[in-house]
Amino acid sequence: MPTSPTSEPLTAASVRLPAELVARSGFLLVRLGLNFKARALEQMAAAGFSQYHYSVLALLDEEPRETQAQIADTLGLDRSQLVRILDGLEDRKLIARHRDTTDRRRHTVSVTATGRRQLHKLRHTIDRLEDELLAPLDQRDRDALHALLLQLAETHDPSCADPN
Amino acid sequence: MPTSPTSEPLTAASVRLPAELVARSGFLLVRLGLNFKARALEQMAAAGFSQYHYSVLALLDEEPRETQAQIADTLGLDRSQLVRILDGLEDRKLIARHRDTTDRRRHTVSVTATGRRQLHKLRHTIDRLEDELLAPLDQRDRDALHALLLQLAETHDPSCADPN
């Protein structure tokens, strides 16, 4: 690390976070979460996508025909935000909007074959980032971590709860 | 939940996140981390403090006399940001600045007795929030989670590494 003669040298001790913070699981969650989010956003942005594009495609891959209201509620987006996201996906032919046959004021949305191919690519990008994140853990520890995180998420965030 | 007759009812199914997202440890880390951060900021703000006030006081409690440069480097703050944080703490008599006897251009910073009492209060607030967060886990699972998070943090974020 280049240091000018007048700058105070960065010793190992001076860049170690307070032990009190590192001892907190909450602090580590925040720190790891923010770092991972930043990396994921950066990688998706490099491909011209946002986290919401990925979430919407993943949702439509599981629920083939959702109304705009359902998508917004599921992903916690406001309606105008969702409209912009869907416009971006529709412009690239990744989703299609359809007028609901039972209620013509409503639109349903589905993912196209092109959208499904793009979803595979985004999924691959996130898989790779998660592999990097979890690299220090063997499969057993990865499973243990996931089970623990899921237990917290299911308690604090019902939208993460398994319906079964 | 009140719903007007014309709104689409929010069924349990419509607010469940895509299984693909919930299956990702990276996603759960981000979601839990952001939620915890929001709660911690809110609670600290209610007491008139920010996360940085807490971090600075915790650091000075462990390293009694740090230069401003050391504090900024340790906590990853830029110098002008740190000056504002220290000004806020000094106005409330929670820290004291001293001119370094060996280099009069430098200032060292220490926590006052009042600052230490305030640190205890902030620590108590965060303890309570962490207890809420970790409530679904028994002590053994809490320890397991912490060890796993620490392993990730030590790999990806050397400032979290144990010096010993």
C-alpha cells in the first residue's frame, strides 16, 4: 500500500474494527448484507439490469400470470415504481402484458421465452456471487447458515415463510 | 386487514416472496441486514444518535486515545464526515480532543465519563434489538450463527478479523 512520508502509516491495528461491533451478529449481518447487495447490484447493472428486474422475472417464472397489483404487493414495490420496471422489461421483450379476460381494467403479466433465457443468465450471475460469498464454508455449514437465516427471516418477515 | 370492496384482496399467496429468492442465503442476509439496520438507526435516532456515534464511542472505549486519522481509517469514514461526528460528540461532552504532545499538528480523542455512560445506554439499546432479532434461536444456535457469519466476514472483510 503506497503511503506518503507525511501520512500516518495504516498499521494492522488501526484498521481493525472495534471488537464490540464484530462480536454482534446484528452488525455482521448488516455488514455482510450491504456488501453482498452492493456486489449484486454492480454485477446486474453491468448487464443492464436491476435487482427488481431479477425479482420480477423470478416471480413470473414461479407464478406464470400475475396481475400488476400482485407483483407490486409480493415484492413490496409501489405501483408507479413497478410500472417503470415492467416497461423496461417489456421494451426488451422479456415480459408480456395481457388484458385480463375476466376484468378488462386489469392487466396480467407473464415472462416470455426471451425473458426466461435472461432469467437464467441473471440467476447464474447471482449463483456465482453467492458461491464467492459462501466460499469459506463447506456444504454442511452452508446448509446450517441457510437454516438459521431462514428461521430468523420466517419469524421477522412473514413473506419469507414457507406456505407448506 | 381492511380492504375496500374494489381492491384486490391480499391473499397469503400474493405476499409470499418467490421461493427462488428465499432459497438464497445472500438474499436473506441482505433482507435481514437491511431490516436490522433500519431498526437500529431508528432506535438510535430516537435517542439523538447515529450509528457512527455508537461506533466512535465503542472504538474509544477499546482504544482510549486515538488520532482522528486512526478513527476515520478504522471505521471507514472520510475525514470531513468524522470531524462532524466528533463535533457532535464533543458538543455533548461525550468525547474530548487533546493536542498530541509529540506532534502538535495532530489531535487525539478520548471518551469522557459521560461518554462512557452514554455508550452503556446505546449498547443496551442494540443488545435489546439483537435479542429481538435472535429470539427464535436458542443460545447454541446463536453461537453457531455468529461463528458462521464471522467466518464469512473474516474472509471478505479483513477489518473484522481477530488479531490473535
